[in-house]
Amino acid sequence: MDIFSVLQLLCGLAFFLFGMQVMSHNLERLAGGKLEGTLKKVTSNPLVSVGLGAIITIAMQSSSACTVMLVGLVNSGIMHFSQTLNVIFGANIGTTLTAWLLSLSGIESDNLFMQLLKPVNFSPVLAVIGVFMTMLCKRDRNKSIGNILVGFAVLMIGMSFMSGAVAPLAEIPEFGALMVKFRNPAIGVIVGALFTALIQSSAASVGILQALAMTGSITYGMALPIIMGQNIGTCITAIISCIGANTGAKRVAVMHTLINLLGTVILLPVYLILNAIFHFPITNQPIDAFGIALLHTLFNILATILLMPNGKGIIKLTEWLTREKGAVVSATHQDQIAVLDERLLRSPSVAVQESGNYTVEMCKTARETLLKSMGLLIHYDEALAQEIIQLEDDIDLYEDRLGTFLVRLSAQALSRNDSQAVSLMLHTIGDFERLGDHAVNVQRVGEEMHRKGLSFSSEAQKELKVLSDAIEEILRLTEDAFVQYDAAKASQVEPLEQVIDKLIAKIKDHHIARLQRGECTIEMGFILSDLLNNYQRISDHCSNIAVAVIEVQHNSFDTHKYLNDVKHDSDAFDAAFERFAQKYAL
């Protein structure tokens, strides 16, 4: 064992971690928004939650990444920390898949089929296929599959490097003497925990243990405490990630650590006592990569079976360990709006989905605020007016926090669909914010009329009723088009916007005629003009949002070109325009 062996070991570890990262990132991209949707299915059924946790971890190839994502979701208020308990149990089980894949390298057989099962033999084939898919395929999905194959091949090359680097250790007497110290279970747990915490990857830590096992110097009795320590050490990533988070998020990390600590504290003494009584023959036998994978899985399954029935106790213990210091300050209404945690950026597909959920809330809030403000023109209510002002503040906050988060999210490596979703949100949140501004403007019109005791003439009221109905429909169409990502409904917005423009022009002409006949005052003319200008701006912003929905699907945001094309020589546009013109005729 010389300096070159050490360098080979470090190189192998670097390849292993890089391959794991490539696999994890592309598996998540391949899953897209399904990870977030899967988490939303967490139910009161513990077994379902465990299964979901295992699936998510297999998709992300990292229990640490899964837990960090849970920390982010809890910190964002999307989940309650108690919901994550069984998901964490599942994550601990799901992360053992990597050890099983690595254990294939220990296959010894002269049979050709069995030899092909060894990763070192089939990894080059996967690497070649993956490189060709990455270079030649145009679809993001196929490119991600290619990257997964390459990542797996790099991971297995790293494993091969590590195995080759530690092989000479079997001939070194000092190494054998060092291994004797690991017969002390406490040392095994501590070393396993510290090393895993250092590299922040239980998969890599287990992989190195499997490589060392190939020297024949590690027994089952030595491996078990190390594996238990590795489970504890992997919690360090979640603990670091919860720094600066709220109490609920910190409880996720504490609960993850508690589960793995309790599993070790309970199961290790049980094993030692039983071994002292029955003297299991396997204890002193050399372990191989397959045996390590088996122990890793059995430990996590047994810990889950043992601790799951006591879930409420674990939750209470977690709450006791993470008590609030001083008086509990309840979150204000604005604190609860669009709190998108930066930890979600580690899982871009989840971040995109949650950003979308908040943008939908922003869209619905904007429409709700406008409808309420339009109602004030008929019957003014001071309490409702204050509510509209508060809702507009909420919309401003949505834009500020979403805009900042989306800019950072757009810099991440995203799938084509996720990239389109982020582009759509960035192009529309400004229009949603302006809709909120116009809602306040309409509210002020209603307030002025109420304060001065003014009202529109009966003819003007009838005309405004038709216009208001058209505005309500364009708002509904715009919301449906955005929320459902429906280009067909979005295509109906522009014809209606044109009808609204013509309605506003007619109402202005009719007002001038009434003014000339002395049937209306100049003061009411100013109020009507202010209201009509706001209605026109509202329809314009609806048009911008609808065009964005259509154009994002073509990966182009040339709004002027689209509007020019759609208005000329378009039978569908003409038909929709005529239908709306008849529906909202004065």
C-alpha cells in the first residue's frame, strides 16, 4: 500500500460520488413533478407513507437528499413535520438499494450469464449506450436516461478503483491489527458515523465498506456496528440544512437523527446480548458485499418495524427536544405567503411544482380581488374595501418572493417542461400583480362615488353591466387557461379582449352624447373614464397572460408577432370575435 494506492482510492471515491450525483440529478429530472405529487399523497396510512418515502429515495438515490427536501417542504409550510415521520422510515429503507447494486460486483461464477450480471462487465456497455443517447437524442427524457446510464457506469468504475486500491491492505499486518479494534462495537458505530458525516453520503460510505470487505478482513460482527453508525452519520446533511429554518423544519432533521439513533441504541444491545448467549457462528466469518447489503437492509427494516408503532412517542420526544425558546410568536398572514424555501432548489422539479402552486394561488387571488372590487361599484362596503387592499398587498408579496425564487430556479439544470413552466411564471407574475393594482383602482372609484353620493345614469349602468360581465368572463378564461395550461382556452382571450376594447369605445361615445344632451355631469365623466381605463388595462393584462400560455409551448415570447398573426386571416379568431360581440352587444 503506497501513495499511489491512496490516490487511486481517492480517485475512486471521487468517481463514485460524481456518478451518484449524476444518477440522482437525472433520475429526479426524469421523475419531473411526480416527486412533489408523490409527497402530496402522504396519508394517515403509515405503510403508504413508508412506501412513498422509499420510492422517492430510490428516485433521488439519496436518503439525505430526501430528508433535505422534507426540511424545505416543512419550512415552506407545505407539510407538517409529523407527516414526514413515516416518509423518513421509507427513505432509510429505500437508500439500501444502492448497496444491493454494488453487491453485484462480488458475483463469482464461470457462467457467462452470471458474469454479465457483474457491473464491471456490463457497465462499459451502459456507458457507451448512455453517451450515444446523450449526444444523439433530442428529447430531454432520453438524454436523462443516457446520463443515468453514464452516471451508473462512472459510479461502478469508482467502486472498482476503490476495491483495487484497498486490495493490498489484506497483506499488511498493521491493517489486520487495526481491524481488530473494530471488534469493539462502540468504535465501529463511532467510526461509521464520523466517516459518513465527513463525506455526507451513506451510499458512498457503504460502498467503501463493501470494497474493504473484499479484502476478507471484515467480519459480520464488525460490519453491523459500522453500518449502524453510517445510518447515524448520514443525518448530518439534514442537520446542516436546517440551520436558519423554522422549528418545524428543524424537527424533521432531529426526528431523522432520533430514528437512526434509537434504532442503534435498541438493536445493537439486543444483538450483543443474543450473541453472548447463542454465540452465532456467522459473527466471526468474513463478510462480503452481498452480506453488507443484506445487513444494511435488515437493520433499517427491523428499526422501522420496531419504531413505527411508537411514532407518536417519537414525535413528542422530537417536540420536547426542539421546544420553542421564549414566547411562541405566531406567524403573520404575510409570513405565510409564498415562503419558498431555498432548500427546495436542491430538488428543482419539486421547486418548480411548488412555485407553480403558489403562482396559481396568486392568479386566483388576483381574480378574486378584482371581482370583489367590481362589486363595490354597486354596493360599497368599507370592510370589503379594506380586504381588497390587504389582498393587493398579498399579491405584491407573491410577486416579490416568487420573482426572486424563480430567477434562482431558472439557473438550475431543468428539464424542458420545467424550464417552460418557469418561463411562463416569470412572464405572468408581473401581469397578476398589475391586476391587483387595478383592483385597488376600481375600489377607489367605488369609494369616491360612495363618499360623494354619486351614481351612474340608468343607461350607463346597463352598459357597465354588459362590460362587467365581459370582464368577469375574460378573467375566468384567463385563470382557466393558466391553471389548466390550456392553449385552447387561452386562444379565446384575445378575441374577447378585442370585443371589450370596442365596448369601451362605444361606452365612451355614448357618454359624450349624454354629456352633450345634459344627461350626465363632467364629474361623472371623469369617474367613468377612470373606470373604463382600468377595465381596458385589466383586459390587456389578461391578453398578455393568455399569449404567454400559448407562446411558452412554442418556446417563443414574441407577443407582437403572435397578436398580428392571430388577428389577420384567422377564421377561428373571427368566429370567436363574432360570438363574443353578439353576447356582449350594447
